[in-house]
Amino acid sequence: MSKVAIVTGSESGIGKATALALAEKGFDIGVTWHRSKADADGVAERIRALGRKAEVRALDLTDPVAAGKVVDTFIAAFGGRLDAFVNVAGINQLGQFTEFDYAAYRRIMTVNVDGPFVLLQHAARQFIKQGRGGAIVNVTSVHETSPLPNQSPYVVSKHALGGLTKTLSVDLAKYGIRVNSVAPGYIATPMSDMDGADVSKISVPRLPLGRPGDPREVGLTVAFLCSDEASYITGVSIPVDGGFLRANPQFGGPGIVENMTGAVGKSS
């Protein structure tokens, strides 16, 4: 029987790349969307072209309880099986800390932390019920550990998701469930206004590797952590950042923060 993975935010960007990388490894995929069902359907067709099954569901993380139930519908659609769960969906918004609207802060925390918390509860319960373990990967950010000027709610949310990853890796280990995170840096996604860009043709001199990352480079890392090849890895965060955390180029001068993070107020 094929393995099954659910990937949130898989209509575009890192989520799409992750869904396709997992399908290439033999997983059937639960594809979720929030903005464009057409894009999600396109991802599902590419998964099916690889000989794997795909199911598509809308997912609104501003309502975590309802979002959790979507996980259950995926599990039922795949015959009561789940082997991997990947949190990718997230949002960001620029703003000075002293002026940041509380409602906007709560929305970021709800989508980036509260929603994943509930989704992971549903996934973990299924893993425990099956009795054969499972893999959880949370896509955080280099800002899981590094500050980001004028985007404090986003940084708080990514630190929180990183902390949840570490805690669950201990709490769920007795069930054979591995929990890790992947921390992308400056990646060519809709959030950075570089969706579909040829990263080899874009120069980012302040990064050690000198270019943005391709979403597939993140997706392949996630897929590795979901596979049996990573069977003895849990509780870690793997940066996929071109050396971002070593150089921290966002503090290199005026305009660098905006150039390195791209557009804000968008979902990843």
C-alpha cells in the first residue's frame, strides 16, 4: 500500500514543491489550498501524472478547529491511512512593533501557530491509532532563530512553531513519531514575489551562495525528513538558506530587509 502525506499550502511555492517531491518518493498526497483551487487542482494533476493519488481540500487556518477536521477528511479519503504531515502554509505582515494592530497580530499567530497546533493533534492521533509511527515536518523559517526587523509577529510565530517542533519530538517519540522542522531562507516563492523564477539568474551578493533558493530545494529536504532515510532524525531544524544564518545579510544596510524578505502580507 502507498504511503500518504498531507501538505498544507500545497497550491504554490514551497508547499507545491514539497507535495511533488513526496509524490516522487511514492507518497499519495493530500493537497490543500486557500487562495486558488485551480492551482491546487493543477498540482494534483501533476501528482497523478507521477502515478500517485491526490485529493484536494480547501483549508482555512483562521479557523483552527474547522481546519483540523479537514485532516480527518483526507485520512478517510485515503482509506484511513496517514504516514507524514507537513505544515507549510503561513502568512506575514510588515509593521513596527509599537504600532502593530492586535487583530493583525492574532491573525498571524492563528494561521502560523494555532492552526498547525490543531492540525498536528489530528495527525498525531491518527499516527498513534495506526501504531506504526509517522513523520511530522514543520516548515518554519530562518526567523525561527534569527530576528527580522519590523515583522515581530511573524518572528514570534516561527519561534513558537520551532518550539512546538522540539517539544513534540520528545512527547511523541514513544509512539515512533518523528518531528522535525525545515527553516527556509530567501526562497523564490509568491511571498518573495519571485514565484517561478530561475534562481540561477538572480544575484544576491549578500548571501554566501549568491542567489535565492528554489522551492524544490526546500521540498526535497522535507521529503527526505518524511522518508525512511531519516528514520533516526528527530527534534532538529534544518536550514535551507544558502548560508543566510551565517551571514545574516538583512542587517547589511538600508533596504536590505525589504529586498531579502520580499513582499509581505502574503501567504507562503
